[in-house]
Amino acid sequence: MNFSTSKALHDEALNHIVGGVNSPSRAYKGVGGGTPVYMDHGKGAYFWDVDGNQYIDYLGAYGPIITGHGHPHIAEAISNAAKTGVLYGTPTKLENQFAKMLKSAIPSLEKVRFTNSGTEAVMTTVRVARAYTGRNKIIKFSGSYHGHFDSVLVEAGSGPATLGTPDSAGIPQSVAEDVITVPFNDTDTFQKAMERWGDEMAAVLVEPIVGNFGIVKPHDGFLKRVNDIAHDAGSLVIYDEVITAFRFTYGSAQQIYGVTPDMTAMGKIIGGGLPIGAYGGRQDIMEQVAPLGPAYQSGTMAGNPASMASGIACLEVLQEPRVYEELDRLGERLENGILEKASEAGIPISVNRMCGALTVYFGTDSVENYDEADASDGDAFARFFHLMLEEGINLAPSKFEAWFLTTEHTDEDINATIEAAGKAFAAMTED
Ligand code: PMP
């Protein structure tokens, strides 16, 4: 494949944009370097780069793009919003409509508030939990990523882990001291931490199905125990469903596992590809938020008509029959096909999958927490990533990220991807 136009654009970008990218995960640092591919346009499950190369997209823009690129229903909603004004700085009825849609899909959201990003949504839940409990500490699971605000860039997964900076520079020691991290899926360590710090703990922050050191499901009963232990200590439970909301079911991970958090943060899919975040939860807790209460959060663009219209349209598409069954069916085919090709080539991998999202780990039998994901073979993944790219399969450039299917992927796309993986594994055995 020829990437010369991407390369020229990237050389130019390096002169103007720090690191050449506006989000660090987009650089190919996590896959041994190379020029990030510059996309030109997309349609459905495909996108085309500036050199004219076509790809099947499994990046899904790191999660939001579940209905494929340029979905006509969403495009129409955005285009209508563009024509009638994208921002007024006043409330609009779209905000009510969308808030009602979210509430009926996720019953624990007694009240919601829209933000512009997942980071803002999670950040505010932490502030509100501190305001509500009068406590400062939070506890999170190592390798989970909750956005780029100070408190959560401690043992963070996803981009920070990929770039070797799970503990970001620039975080005051005083902030880091209030953040406790424990391994995911380890109830005993969580319990011990809560025995020690429980009476200072404002909240536990949980990605109920992890998406940021690959897709990692909670062990049976883990989420329920975390809820019970936190509540016994008077701490709140915040679910970060920025990836998981509407990814695996029309609703959220909390419904899949039958566990109810006090607050939930969302983002990604609920914007249909436009910038968005949202948080919500128990009414008495949400009443801490201004203008009703003393915890401040605001946003010039928050609840803007374009993001609302796009989000509503996206959820309408996801309400169509059999969306999640089909994502699951294709996801299962992809998982089985990749495992089969790897085994034929004698390449040791394991696959974690939930519905239409999966992660392929090299050199491991199973991954159930961050340390196991971290121990997976990054060099092998990097080689696989570049070989797949050459075959026209676009994956996220990190061993810690998920592959995301969309409603537009077809059996033919899955066949082509399995075929490409077979070729990539075969090439790896020849190295
Ligand atoms: N929480 C989780 C679980 C995420 O995966 C992300 C983004 N990858 C965020 C929060 C931050 O969202 P945003 O990038 O929209 O700020």
C-alpha cells in the first residue's frame, strides 16, 4: 500500500500540531511507529484514506461509530440541525427529548445533564460524589481509563498505558494521594482498600465492562460485591459507561449485570459521532449540581442541538430490531475465525469479546485484569497491526484497545477480515 499522501500530511502536521495529532492514541507509538493513516471519507463499515486505500474499519473512532460512517438517518439529523442553527445558548426541546430517551433506556438515571465529552461527564460525577459525601478520596481499578482530568490519570489504561505514561506528569501529589487503585476483578483487594480508607471514600469509579485494557468482563458477582462494599462504607458507586452505554445492548452494562450504580457517566455512542457526554443518577445526588446545588458544572456547547439531534438519531437506529443480536453474531464469527487462523499458524493468542466488541491479545491464555493485558506481547500486536493495515483492515494502534463492529459490517467483511488475519499470522511465523 502507498501511504505517501498520509506521510506528507503527517510531516506537515508535525510542524503545527503537537506530536502531529490531536489525541495521542492516534499516533502509532503503540505499534512501533509509522505514519498515522489520514482518512479522507467513510461510508458504512469502510473508510478511504487520502492515498485512495480502502479499509474495513474496526477502530469505530474508539467507540462512538456503532452505526457506521455517514449513516443516512444521522446525517439527515445533523444536516437539519446545521441549517437551523447549531447553537443558541438557550434550552431546546431536543434536550428534553434526548434526556427522556436516555432515562427510559437506563432507569437508574433519575436526572441527567449533558456535557461535551466523556471526560467532562466522569469528572463531574467525581465532583458531585465529593460534594454529596463530603469526602475526598476515590477508588478506581488499575488500567481503567476515565478521561484526562487530574484525578483519574493515575494507573490509567488506554492511551496513557500505550504511551508508557499511566501516571501522567503534571498531576499534583495532593490530587494523586486521594486516588486509590486496585486490580479489576479482585474483590479481596478492593475490600481491604475499603476497610482501610472506606470512611474517606467519596466514590468507587467503575468501568463495569472494561474497554480500556481491551474488553474485560467482570467476574460473576464482582460488580455486586463492589456495590455492596462501597455502600456499606457510605461511598457512592459511579459507573463509567462512556464505552459501554448502548454498545452491548440498548441500554447499559448495569442492566446486563443487574447492578445499579448511584451515578453513571456516558459519552461516545450517545452522540452518534458528534461531541457529547452525559451523566446522571439518583435524584438526591444530582440535586447537588448547580443551579439546584453547590457543585458547579456548565458548558457553552453542552446540550447543543447538533449533538442532541445526532444522538437521538443514533439511538433511533439502535432501536431497530435485532441490532445487538446481529452485532453479537458477527462478533462471534470474527472471534472464532481469528482464533482458528491463529491456531493454524501456531500463533498463541486469546480473544476477549462482548457482543460486537473484542480484543485480540498475543502470547496470553486469558486476560482478566490490567497486569495480564500489559503482559501480552505488544511487539507481536504491532506486527499484526501493520500487516492487517496492509490488508486493508484498520485496527486501533494499541494492544490495549478494542475492535468495534458496526451495524454496517457484513458477513463478507468478516470473511475478508478472517482471511486477512490468516495471512498476517502466516507472515508472522515467517519472521
Ligand atoms: N471513560 C471511558 C471509559 C473512556 O473510554 C473514555 C474515552 N476513551 C473516556 C471516559 C473519556 O471520554 P472522552 O474522550 O470523550 O473525553
